[in-house]
Amino acid sequence: MLFKSKDNYKNKKSLIIYFSRGDENYAVGYIDKGNTEVIAEYIKDLTNADMIKIEPKIPYAKDYDTCIKEAKERQKNHKAFITKEIGDITPYDVIYIGSPVYWSYMPEELVTALKGIDFSNKIIRPFVTHEGSNLGDIPNQIKDICKNATVLDGLAIKGSMVNGSKLKVEEWL
């Protein structure tokens, strides 16, 4: 179920699960830290949430063109291995799920990480970085994967604007 909410979730026990990639990114060039990670860190600073970064077992290429070919192949085959599982999310009330937008969807590594977890009675707040896709179909994708969760409105920030967006993140929270 997708809900709009004006409730403040800052004081709830929270977990941030995100995928982010540095190296060469569209519209921003080479970066040390991925755009989604910057937003995840803002959320952590503002909520004191725990964080889990989803890492691919086979890293993506550093250059953008090769990376997108690899990402398309992983999405097409639904094969993306990760370095570690998320684990028990029972103690958390709110789960922030962060992702870049790859052709309207999450990277396959994040899909792999989320599958099979019991999201019953959890509130999910999606956030994404993009360069024109907005949220894409990610809220619906999360709703399909994270059964029995309440999926609230998401936050979409252009990757080229992340470094000046902490206030926008705080307003969303």
C-alpha cells in the first residue's frame, strides 16, 4: 500500500538500506562517494538511524559506459550477487530504502538484498537519486518486494544536486 504522510518519523527506531556507487556517474563525472550514499548520510545525521550499504560481490566498472552495460545485464538476468545479507530488521519501525534510478528501477543488487525479508508492519520511506527519472517505478517495485509494509511517499533528488540538498531531506523527514 502506498500512503502519503505528514507524520514525523525522526524519533522512530530506523534503518537505512541503500545502494550507491561512486566512480564515474552521469552528469557529475567522477565522484568518491555515490550520490545515494550522500543522501543516506543526511538521513542518518537527522534521524540517528542505523545504516546498511548493499555492496555488489562483483563491483561495477569505474567508467560510466561500461557500468551501465553491466547494470543492464544484471537487471535483464535478475542476477546480482551481494557481499552480505541484510539480517534481522525486527527492531526497526521505519526502513529507509535508498537507490539510484536505473531505467525506472532499483539496481538488481538492492532487489537481491530485499527479497525474502519479512517487512510486516514496517514503514518504508523510499529515497532515490536520479538525473531526470524522479522516483521512476521504485515505490511500486518496493511495494511488490516488501510485502505487508506501508510504503510512504518517496524523496527524489537529482544526483547533480545532492551536495546542497540536506534541507530538502530534513523537510521530507
